[in-house]
Amino acid sequence: MEMLEETIEAMRGLAHEAEIDPEIRLPVPARLPEKYVPTVNERLVLYKRLASCRGDAEVDRLRDEMLDRYGPLPTDAHHLLEVIRLKIQARALGVAIVDVANGEIVLTAAEQSRVDPQRLLRLLTQAGGGIRVTPGHKILAPMPKGREPQDLFDAARRVMTSLA
């Protein structure tokens, strides 16, 4: 179906940008544990459905379905949903990689990034030197050490939101 849409767009003279599949490299366990989703087939189906989510509302619906079917989310499953939310936001912004290195959140922009240059400039000046841009399309934001996983997700999300 995607190839058909690309062909139609090409015939109409519309440019088609390749969709980014962002990598989220955070030091947080994010998975569906066997004890939560007992069969391999069910886990694979859920992973596939999560990977196909394109918005927070879809993630919320899937989370609600998981709650109904399997009960309260274990921590690793909650983290997985947060990773999916970050992927959705990164994809929309054109961020190829969300990583943590040397106590900083590192966003690596794809070539077709949709980071608003004016917002980036404003963020750089308001952050008082806390946010930096490096060669290789990397945006670095400070991340204090010893924080909880949810703080890490929230901080990455805040940085991306401020760049949209």
C-alpha cells in the first residue's frame, strides 16, 4: 500500500520523504515480560501493533486493551509504551536517534529533520548554555544523573516538544 501511495504521489509530482524509523537508545528496560503476556505469539502481535502506532491516542488504546486483557502494566511494559511515544514524537520531528551519553540527552536529527530553526535558536539562548548543537546534526541537552526512568522519558519529550 505504501508503494502505491508513493507512486501516486510521484505521478502527481509530489515529493515523498522516506519515513524515519527512529532509534530510542535509553538505558531503561522496555519490553513485554513473559509473565505479563504469556505466549510468544501474543507478544509478537503486541510488538507489531505497538510498532505501527502513529499517535499517542493509538498507544493509549493499546494500553487500555492490555490493561483489560492482562491486568496492570509491569514497569518494563510501561517503559515500552513510553519508548513508543518517544518514537512517534521523534518520527514527527525528524529525529533519527534519541540517546543518552555522558549525562546528556542526545538527539541526532535526520537529514530531512523538521526541527524548527527559530525554536532551536530560542532554546539555545534560553537554556543559558545548557543546550548545545554539535556537528553531525546532534542536539545535546543536560540530563542530571541518578534520575528515574520516567524523568528521562519526560526530559527527552520536553526537549523534542520545544523543538517542534
